[in-house]
Amino acid sequence: MEIAPRISADKNVRFGRPVIAGTRVSVDLVLGQLAGGMTYEEVMKEYGLKKEDILAALDYAAKTISSESLHLPA
């Protein structure tokens, strides 16, 4: 099931975690590799992705975090 452009989730793929549509590459994996210092080009080559896939993962993460609220102690 598509949950965002180029992002899908299926309980039978990666335990239902969000992945790049048509792959088993999870959004958190893409983000982790970028955070770890890999370039877009390295991630694309390593996982067979397109730049649009990486941008979709970043967009999905940004939108997910934007709706998050924290309950901080007073």
C-alpha cells in the first residue's frame, strides 16, 4: 500500500516498515546511510535507487516528524 509518493508499506515486506516502493529498502536505512556520511550517489549505487527515491524518503521523514509532538516534563 502506498503511504506517500514512492513510499509503501506491506506487512509482508520488512515487517510493515515504510520502504521505497518496489524495493525492500527501508526509509530508515536510507536516512541512516545519509546521516552516516554516504552521498546520494553512493546510496543510489549501493541500493539501486534513484535520486527521486532518496528525496521521497527525506520528504516522508520530514512530514512524519512535523506531526510529532513531545511531552516534556514541566
